[in-house]
Amino acid sequence: MARHARAMARHAATETPHVSVIVLVYNEVDSVEPLHRELMGVLDAIGTSFEVLYIDDGSRDGSNEKLGQIAARDERVRVVSFRRNFGRTAAVQAGIDHSRGAVLVFFDGDMQNDPHDIPHLLEKMDEGYDVASGWRRARAASRSRALLSSIANGVMARLTGVGVSDFGCTLKAFRREVIEGVRLDGEMRRLLPLYAAEAGARITELPVNHRPRTYGKSKYSLAASSRVLLDLVAVKLVGGSPRPVYSLGVAAAGAWLLALAAGVVVAVQRVVPPYVHVHANLLVVAAVGLAIIGVQLFLAALTIQRSEPTYVVREVIARPPHRQPGPMERTAGRATLR
């Protein structure tokens, strides 16, 4: 009976699985196999249909070949391979686009996320929540990095009004309908709970295990984390998911700051001797001109980013369902545009 139930779940997973576990991989060749074994052991015990979707973000260390071998063994596994490294947000977007499950669970491929936390996330979904967000309360990171992360998460929670303690934790579960229409760029993956909240999602969080890294090197970037606030400001300003071209965004901000400074000087000159009249002050022209330039730069950033691909797929690797052994299917990819 158990064998029959397992076969039925396996069959269902090849059609429309209930859960899609989306694993983000970039140069993790050593961790791919042990992670997959551990992950499948946990998922097999859950008792619901599932698929595992590996998003290879342009790895150059052999990770894609390892993932292809895994997909050849199990029809519940598919691999979406990028032509180059597009970043974690693009990988999350590809996971949304290519997955089929009603519940999407995002997972890091470096083995720091613990597969045994996935059932706990799914239990929260069964309780009626639309988002179950992992919280790395005991984070395996340096004190300085943990402190910066805590400050950033506090600022983001305050600005968004979303009660999430760890926006940066990849390990989260979402009902498809609350995030399916989003288009992510920049560092927007961290703001998925915000998009879900705007769709009326019920959100909860729970502490999850964060394991020390045992394979490979960290891809953490302080510069990338700092861009989260720029993305958050952009979302608040225009809604949706803009991706400012950051050099233009910085230039626009600089122009606006200079315009503000010029305006302050004009105001001061008007109230202190020799009481320069506004209509006779060239700084007024400079302030207005700089403000207009800032607007133009910002609009240019938004226009340019809409012409750029979010990601470009090299191939999708999957074993054809219900065929005894045969060649794998490899499907050429496409560019996903905003």
C-alpha cells in the first residue's frame, strides 16, 4: 500500500504537483549531491505531490552537469539553466515562471538552509496562511554581518509595515496566487513578502535553522544588500517592480540633492542681507534645472531597465515522464522580458 501511494504521488508530481521546491544554485558543485539526497528524503516523507526545480544561475564549476545527472534519474526534478549569472532575484523570478506547484518553497543551494524546516513551513500553509517566512534567529554569520542584517531588516519592516524579521532569508513558502504576477529585478526578491501583503496575503514567520557553510564560498555582497533600500524606495514611489539602472539612479538622486541645496541657499539669501530677490537669483534657475534633470535621469533609468532581459535561459533539463530509460529532454530557453 505504501509503495502504491508513493507511486501515485510520483505520478501526480509529473503533472501538477502541490508543492514546488525551488532551489537556487550558483557554483555549488560540491553541495549539489548531498543537498539533493537530504532534500528528497524530507520531501518523500511529507506525503504530498511535489517537484524540485533547480535554477542554475550560470554556474561555471560543473554544477549544471551535476544537476543534469540528477534530473536524468528522477522525473520529479527539472533544471533551468541560465546562459550567464543573472543574480539571485532573476533566479527567484525564473522559479516562479517555470514552477507548477500551488505552493512555492524557495531554498538556497549552499546547504545552509535546512530541508527539515520545509515541513514546518508547509504546516503553516495548511493552517491557512499564504506566506510562511523563515527567520534565521540564530544565524551562522559573522557578528558584523548579522548586525548589519538586523539593522536592514528593521528598517525594511518599518518602511513596509510587513511583520517579517528576516527579509533576506531565502527559505520561504508562498501560495502561487499571491506572487504569480510580480516581475522581480534588482534585489526585489527580498521584497516578495511586501508584494504578497499588497495582494492581501496572510503572513506568518517561524524560526528556521541556519547551518554553517561546509562547501564553496559565500556569495554575500554588501553592495547588493545596500541596493535593497533603493529598490524599496522605487517600489514606494511608483509601485510595481522598477529596476533603476543604479548609476542613473544615483545621478538622479545627486541632482535632486543639489537642487534642494540650491533651494535652501535661495531661501537663506532672501531673509539675510543683502536680501536677494528670488526673481533676480540665478540659483533659482539652477535649482529648477537640476530638479528637471533629476526627473529625466530617473525616467531614463526606468525606460532602460524595461528593455533589459530579467534572465535568459540556456536550456531546461528534464527526464520525460513515464518512459523507461531514454534520453533526457533538453529544451532551448528564452529571454524573459519586463
